[in-house]
Amino acid sequence: MTRVTKILLDEKDMPRQWYNIAADLPSGLKPPLGPDGKPISPDMLAPVFPMNLIEQEVSTQRWIDIPEEVLEILARWRPTPLHRAYALEKALKTPARIYYKNESVSPAGSHKPNTAVPQAWYNKQFGIKKLTTETGAGQWGSALAFACSLLGLECKVFMVRISFDQKPFRKLMMQTWGGICIPSPSNETAFGRKVLAETPDTPGSLGIAITEAIEAAVTDPTGQTRYSLGSVLNHVMLHQTIIGQEAKKQLKIAGEKLPDVVIACAGGGSNFAGLSFPFMIDKINGAKMDIIPVEPTSCPTLTRAPFVYDHGDTGKMTPLLPMHSLGAGFVAAPIHAGGLRYHGMAPLVSQAVIDGLASPMAIDQLECYKAGLLFARTEGIIPAPETTHAIAATVREAEKARLEGKEKVILFGFSGHGLMDLTGYDKYMSGQLTKHEMSEEEIQKLLKDVIATHPAP
Amino acid sequence: MTRVTKILLDEKDMPRQWYNIAADLPSGLKPPLGPDGKPISPDMLAPVFPMNLIEQEVSTQRWIDIPEEVLEILARWRPTPLHRAYALEKALKTPARIYYKNESVSPAGSHKPNTAVPQAWYNKQFGIKKLTTETGAGQWGSALAFACSLLGLECKVFMVRISFDQKPFRKLMMQTWGGICIPSPSNETAFGRKVLAETPDTPGSLGIAITEAIEAAVTDPTGQTRYSLGSVLNHVMLHQTIIGQEAKKQLKIAGEKLPDVVIACAGGGSNFAGLSFPFMIDKINGAKMDIIPVEPTSCPTLTRAPFVYDHGDTGKMTPLLPMHSLGAGFVAAPIHAGGLRYHGMAPLVSQAVIDGLASPMAIDQLECYKAGLLFARTEGIIPAPETTHAIAATVREAEKARLEGKEKVILFGFSGHGLMDLTGYDKYMSGQLTKHEMSEEEIQKLLKDVIATHPAP
């Protein structure tokens, strides 16, 4: 063959350490605060997480070793391929060279197992028997059920109700791996019952589901249950950096220097962090690079929301985290990209944006589905609705390169496939989807309220 | 890491030729017959297939070059990984070393694109604009829609009604790739209307859907439509041999000689042929090896049916093919492994069984789902219902190795993932599935009838 379509790495070329950007962020990271407004101590998180993960959460060590057994499980599908998108480039008539890092090849179909496996492993090491969690679109819940299955832990998933109803097969996927999946808000927790009493028709939100999952973990009388979060927290960002480290090696093999543009969708931030942080260190060290987290216009956390101290969940069980937030009570429109409906953004990602290391972009779902369909019909893989946001931004950047006549290198994160999300494509193709942009009036009111009610970091 | 979990190959190590076992079968292959009982000439197939594929169909050349452009498209996901199933071995306490060739990593989720891509490519070369086909479980229809999308052809799929109803997301998958999918029997063909008039409640069958797809192709007044078959025919077996050729190289890299046992599920035969034929040549040349096609007890074509001349479709539009057949009118019980509900078996596979080169096995769906669930919860990938048949046979062989205390090498074909087939797992887990074995009386009556009404080859 005259050209190489994808770059693979051997298992022996897998990264052996995670990269912790907390060691390198120019302005450092603000600490999480407890109910008293003072920085929390690791001990205060102990009812929720095992101590070995809490240590990672607060670590500022630059490189953290990946345990051997974790590597062996990740090696079932990693390193993931880096593809050159020749067919997409041709369709866009762009001089840009487009690469995508394909995380959809994991058994759960997304990047989420990269952190589900180590989280389950560290919990097991700590003697924990059962994990609870929340899930939006279902990518994370599936990934944790998968990881728990391989490591012999029980798993209970609170799934945002709108996604639970839109995607019935997600529940079956978790059950096939032995997990339990229930719609949130549920009657199983005090907080769920409260929300249901107040708003029986709520589509649910990640914020609500997180509260329920934490409550279910900390109230387990055996003390052998902990909570596991699929995004937002520092240790989750950390585990995902295996993506960007691999991509960096693969781009080099493809004969490229650093990319000109790095693009990934951002809900809680872990997919974006995973791909971009290993490149961000080069930007911190002076390289010129556009690093773009992409979010939906219906949930414009990074593009519009203020940087405040806010809770990670609606029920205010988490510490106050320094992050861009639309307010913990915010319920985004029921778009199909359920994984991007989160009110906040990972503190590490928020701080990177504050420090000028990343330039967020918001795109509406119609433009995203259009790009997703183009991708499916040229490159052949059907993208998850979340992933279409990165593709839409890539299409914009490729068009820009065409107009400028520049041979840019664009790298984007193909975070997951859409085989479990075909209802969204169906609705898009039959013209049933609308734009779901927040009106300027609506958003101004919301932002004013968030600023008035939340402390600044 | 102390051990290698999977063996990858570079794109440059992809096979450059397909292997045609017709050149090596000890007893040769009987010719297909026309309505007059005489061997058909290639010209007679011209309304159905393009001449370049007909040439492959009748070729006895041992190696056939794979076109460069086909290789480039296949390289988007090929070579596929060969995994060592450490976790399954541990669960089974077997001394056997189990390997599986993972075809589920293709964008359509199965081995089917291996032939969909070249078939679409050859049709396009021949000036064809549109392909029609049938699909059982939906694996093949999805794969052809995928291939047509990448090559710019139209695609229309007649999907067996029971599967169409059980798996609504398959239709959406095909639509996302721009294909059209309708349930069969349909009102779009004369044959479909006839079947509906006689048996309005029929679950449909592959045999009926094939007739409809052929009729739709040959009656297109533009003359630019052809029919495409996902299994059974010689050129389809040919295209799939890329699987076994890769697996052979990968086993060598893993430090293994030839496997002791090769296992793959068999519906029309292409998945089985693809993995096994490149090993069968070694068996023809004297190597000792158990080669096992696995079928459901509810459709026991290779294990029970006679070797006769029969039509490939229910409407008798195809030539008479020399094959094991339960009769072209046979409608298998509505098991979830829709791809294994075909009444016949590829002539090349049938002849290989006649020649003693393969030893078929039939397994009921409960044993298969049990094995599939074990696989999902140990190895982590959820298998397609068809694939669970190969896993169940692997479990039996691994158990045999344990009882014999033998360090056997077992290779099986992981033909596809089950993410689109979770309803079957749901029914299995909730105890709604039954055994679906044909009674001995029922089968004796059927076989007697087939023998009485079909000419012997």
C-alpha cells in the first residue's frame, strides 16, 4: 500500500506512567473547600473514596506509575489506533492533515474504561467490594460495569432518566457485565425521593445522579462500598492521559511534529484532558498550538459560565470545587449527547482555560450531527453524539485551513462510537432535532445568578 | 508487562492475496446447475452479479490478488488483533491456550466488511450504481451499507422480519450509512407479496429475503443494480480468508505452531471458511488438526442435513448449489443468532465436511448464551449471539483438554460483538429463552423429505 491509514503501537510501547498536569499548571490549582469554607483534608473524602485514590487526587507529582495489573487489563484494547482521516480530508477539500485517536475500540466503546479499570483496581486493593456511580449517556456506567466485572466487584449505576429512557440498551449492556442500572432520580435514596416529590417529570441530570450515587455509597452500613466518578476529579484526568501520551508517540511515527490544533469534546472534562494534557505541557513550554475543548451550546460551561466555587452535584454532597459552572442546580436541555450535559467542568480543565492554555468552543447539536453523519459516511465509524462535537470543530478548523491555504495538522479525540446512540441519528435524519441554544437573555440571567450565589476562587 | 495479551500486525503485514481453497479440495467442487439440470455458464449469472465477481466465483486459481484500493479500505481496521484469552482460561481451569481472532473491531462490528468492501468495489469497477441484499441478524446488511457508503453506491437491504423486529437499531445503523432497510417478506417484490399472502405471520427467513433481493436487482429497468450475497458463494469465502491468513502469522509471532483446534460458528459458512481455510491447507497436507464449524441445534445443517443440490433461496431464483441443506423452504426457530438460521451451507464448506476436513458440532442456544456471558464477564467483550456458538464449543474443547490434561492450542473466531443484540442477553438472563432443539421425529421427517425431493450431487 502506498500510504499508511492508521498508526498502531505495540503493547510494550504503552505509557508506563500517568501524566499529572497539576505539577505544571502555571497558576497552580485552587484547593477544594469543605462546608466551612476551608480547604478539605484527604481524611474528609475517606467515606467516599479509598485512600489510595485520594492520594492521587491530591498529588502534585508529575508522573505516577501505572500498576502492572492495570496495564495488563488496558492492554486488551490499548494502545488504541491513531487514524489518518484521508476520506474526511478529501470530502472537506482541506489541505489540513487530520488525525484522530480512536478510543471507540475499547470493549465498552469509549475512553471511559481508561479510568474505570484503575479506579476499580485501587478500590479492590483497598478491600472495597462494591462501587456506586452515576452515568449520563451511559458510556461511563457501562465502562465501570465492565471494569467491575473483570475485577470481581459489584457495581450499581444511577443513570440520568432522560438517557435511561432514550437508550434502553445501555442498561442491558451494564447487566450483561453483571452491573445494576436504575434511572435517576430514583426512590432508592433520600435525595432522589426529594427531587421526585418536587419535580416528578424531571429528565434528571448528572448532578442529581452524582448525589444519589454518593448517598448510596456513604450510607452502606457494611462500609465496603465506595463511590466512583467518571470525570471532573483530578485522578480521573490523570488516568486518561494515557490517550494523549500514545497519540504523541504515534504522530511522531507518522512523521509529524506537534499538531497545530488539538480538539476534544468536553463534558466533565476527562476526555479532553486525556488527549490534550500531554500536549499542553509543550504549550506551557512555549509551543504554539490551539487546544480546543468543545461543548454543546445548550450547556456552555467553558464558553460562558463563570469560574466559581461550586458543588459537583446537585445535592451538595461534594466539596466545593473551583470550576467553571452553570450552577449545580442547572438542568441542560435533553440533547442526545448526554455525556456533555454536566453543569460544571473539571478543576484542572477550568484552570487550564483560565491560564489561557485552551480555547473553548460551543457548537449546537444540528451542526454536530451533520458532521457526525459526514464522518460516518466517509471514515466509516459511527461517532457517539458527544464525539460529533469534536468532529464539528474539526470540520470548522479544516475549513479555516482551506480558506487560509495552510497545511495544518489537526488531531482530534474520537472518544466513542455511537452504536448505542442511534436514536439520536434517527431523529436528526428525520428532522426532529432542534438547535437547543440558550437565548442570550436566559443565559445572562443564569450567569448573574451563579455569580451572585457562589464564592469566587 | 510480563505477558503479551494480544498480537497485532502492521498494515504492511496484511495479506496481499486471497486464498482460494477450490484449488486444493481433494475431491474438487461440484458445479452449480441451471434449471435444465446442466452446469451453468458464467453468462447465466450476469444479470445478478458483475462479471469480475463471477470470474472469482468460478476461479480455481489458488491465490487471487487483493486490489490496492480494497486493501486501503480494509486497513482502516485490519489487521485485526489476535487475543490470548488468559482470563477465560483461568475461569475454565484449563491447560489449553486459547486464542481468538477479533473481527468485532471493524466499524460494522463483525467480519462481514471483509467481503462487503471488495464486493462493492468490484461492482463499482463494473459500472454498477446500486446493490441489493438480504440480511439475517443485520451484521451483513450493516456491513454492505457501510461499504456502499465508503464507495458511493446505493444500498437496499431486505432484513428477515423477526430480526428486523428484534433489532430495531440495525435499521438505524444502515440508515446512518445511507442505506435503506426494509423487513422481509415485503410488498416490494412479487415473491414477497406471495409469501405474505400465504403466511402473513411468517418470521421470514434468509431464503425468502435472498429471493426478494435478487428479484429487486434483476428487475431494475436501468440495468445498473446488482445483487450482493454475504455468505455461501465461493467468492465470499475467498474474501474472508484474510482472517485465517492473519491469524496464522499472529500465532507464529505468539510462539505457537499450528493450533490443535480451530473453531468458528457457521451460518452460511463465510466466517468459518475465512478463519479455517488457510489452516485447512495444512490439514490437506497432512497436519493433525480438529477444525470445527459450530451451528445451532435449531438449524443443524452440517450435523444432520444431507448433501444435495438445492437452491440458495426460497423462491428458487439461484442455481442449484451442491450443499448440505435442510431444504430451501425451511424456516428455523426464531433464535437470536439470526445469522445462523440459514437452510443451506456454502458449497466449499459442505465439500470440506464431505472430504473429512472439518467436524461440525451443533449447540443449543442456552449453552451458547451461558458461554457468551462467561466470556463477557472474563474477557470483557460482549459477543454476538452467533459468536457465542464458537465460544460454547471452545468451552467444551477447553474442558476436554482439562480432563485429558493436555496443553492444547485452541483458536476460535470472534466473529462479531453483540452490542446490537442485547435483547437476546436480556431474555437469556431473565430466563425467557428455551432450548429450541428440533425433536428427532421432526428432523427425521424433514431429512426424508429433503432427500426425496432433491437431486444428489
